Amino acid sequence: MPAKSGRVPIPVFCVEAARWHKRHSESDVHFSKSSDFVASKKLRAAVNARKSQGAVWESVEEEQAKLSESIGLCAKAAMSPSSLQLSYEMKETAAAVKDYLSGLESTPSGESVGVVWAINGKLSHADIYGSPALFRKVWKKLLRAAAFEAIGERTDKPAEPLRDVAEVSAWLEEAAAVAAEEENLPPRTLLSTRRAKAQLRFETRDTAVAEPIHLSILAQ
């Protein structure tokens, strides 16, 4: 948003259904921030492509079911079973994430602006930002989100061989030529969605700047 833009509406979705009371000592007069990004591709697609609250809740339940199967116990908190945040905060899921993050938490250096994730050897999703500084700022959240998805997708099957750079580059451009569905949000944000057979591509742009602020690519 530009400086002094005033109040600007922001579309949001809830990742916790049917709770109308506060939890423990938390405040009930304002929202608190989460330190996590939504993890699964299906949940991100429900938010960005379907834009459906019902689809978001369905995706949360599916993600919780996958986490439960992976960690070997119910990933739904008794305090609020529908809360994705509480599922992320459970000590068992936190321990599983810690194992994934070991050795990967070092901050990207140089002019890196994005990351491509592979899970079980398959290209999963990518996040590319408009500047190295912005990418470094969100790196740990991206890493945690990828770890949560990897835990949910964990399998005993051998992983497929990782792709080479040429294959990854081709995958990044798979949906680039598809006609875009565009949505203008005041004061100067343009959201573009491209839907290919096996990929969703989301671009967030500041209309005053040539390059996208954020490019998100999801395998389907």
C-alpha cells in the first residue's frame, strides 16, 4: 500500500470454524497475529483460487487429518478441534517440524529472491518475491509451511529423483502463457490467477511497479 493510503479493505479467510469464545488468557478485543503461513497446496488454492470459506475449512480438516496420520495421533486440539493454528502449535507437530528444519534454517544470501520446493521428489510449489530483502524476511515462514506440508505428505515410498535446473525452469513457466483472471484491489494492487491443467499461478503486483511483488506457483 502506498503511504497515507487510509483505510484499505483486505480480504481474509478463517482457519478455525465455530468458535465464539476466547482461549485461556488471550485477548478477546482484537485479533492476534500468527507466526505461520498456511501450509498445504490445497489450502493455499482454496484461499487464492476458489476464494471460498467453505473450501478453506474443508482444506483445514484435510490437512489436520494428514498431520494426524503422519505423527500417529490426533492433530486436533481439544480446546478448539477446528483450529489449524493449534494443530501447528501441538508439541508433536512442533517436534516433527523441528526435525525437518534442522540444517535448513540458514538465511538465503546474495541476490536470491525465491525458492522451489520438492516433496517426495515431486515439484510441489514455488514462491518468488520482488526483492531479496522481502524474500529473506519471509524465508523462515516459508520454510515452516513447507515442513508442515512435507510432514502431511510423508510416505514410505522411495522419492522420485530430483529435477535438474532445466526441468525446474520449464516447470516455473508452465502456466505463464495461460490467460490470466485479473482482480483489481484498491488502491493499486492487481491479482492475477492463471490456471493450467497441472498448475496454479498467482501473481500479486503493485500497479506502479513493473515486476510482481510475489509470484506463487502450486502444482495440482
